[in-house]
Amino acid sequence: MTLFQYPQIPYLVVHSADIVLLLSIGAIYELLLRLYKHSKERRTPHERKINVHLATLKYEAARKRALGPSAFVETSKLERAVLATEKELTKITNERGARTAVAAKRVKTCNLICNVIVLLTYWGVAMVAIDGSRIEDASGEYELNEMTDDERAAAFWKGFLFPLSYHGLGYKISQYGIDSEKRASCVGALAVFWSARVTTGEIVDCVLQWWAR
């Protein structure tokens, strides 16, 4: 006996092996993408060294400037060094920005290709399908006797996945290829693939943020 009562899902089709395969591929794919993007976006050891050197130069220049005219020569040298270092740092930052932009384009292209491959590979195949004939509505929300099995399944699945079923454009795209009458009560391969990617992406982001501390 559990604290919360969950509705029993009357599955008609569950392709367990394919779901596990798609989840595994999605997780590995997202992990590799995140690591690739991170390697292009993060500051290099040389850039971090330049930042530290610039901060040191600014501190020394401010200290010499506070001594007044007697330290004019040293102050001038330090200020020129600050300008030169800032110029070098700007160049490095721009190069990192260019790398990040190129990486983003490559990731976008890879995502498109991968999505098309998954969609075409499992075209018309539902990873999970609901059996409308086994749905019982204890709440009386639906007039089940006046609905077809497909309509019962669609109503159950829409409520179960709320609000994703109403606002998830990507979720609807993932159902392309499935029979139109059964589409609303099925989960496509892309939805499974994307769920693995989203979960893995959130985990990787948390790890990278913790590591950056």
C-alpha cells in the first residue's frame, strides 16, 4: 500500500528493448555533446593565466600611482603593460567566442541529423501505446461508453502527461509517422530519445557547475 494512489496504465504496446537502446544512445550522445561544447566554451589555462597577470598588473599600477609623481616612470610602464595585456586578453576572448559559435553550429547540425535518423528508423512505430478498451474512469470525467477505444486512450494519456500533452510541440513532433487515430495515445521514439538527452544534460550541467566552484 503506497501513500499516493497512482492510476494503473493499461499498456497495449511496450517495446522495452528499443526504449532501453534509445535511452542509452540519447544519454551517451548528450554527454559527448556537452563535453564537446564545454571544451570549446571554457577558458583555457593560458587565458586564466592572462587574467591573473592582468589583475596583478592593475594592482601594481594602482599602488605605484598612489605614490605620486615620484613613481611616474614605474607607473607609466605598468599602465602600458596593462593596456598590452588587455589587448591580448581581448584577442583570446574573441577567439573563444568564435570557437563557441562554430561549436554551436556543429551541435545544431548533429542534432538535426540525429533526430532525422531516429525518426526515420522508428517511423510508424510507437514505443508505448495505451489500450483504450481497458480504461476505467472512476471520476466520471469521460463518457466512456460514448467514446471509441482510441478516444479513451487519448483522453487518458493526455491527462496523464498534462501539461506536456497540451504544450509540448516537440512531443507532438516525436509522434509523426504513427497512425493518426492512435497518435494521441502513443509515445514515439524521439520522445524517448529526447527524455534521455534532457535528463543527462541536466545532470552534466549540475556536475560542471559544481566542478567550476
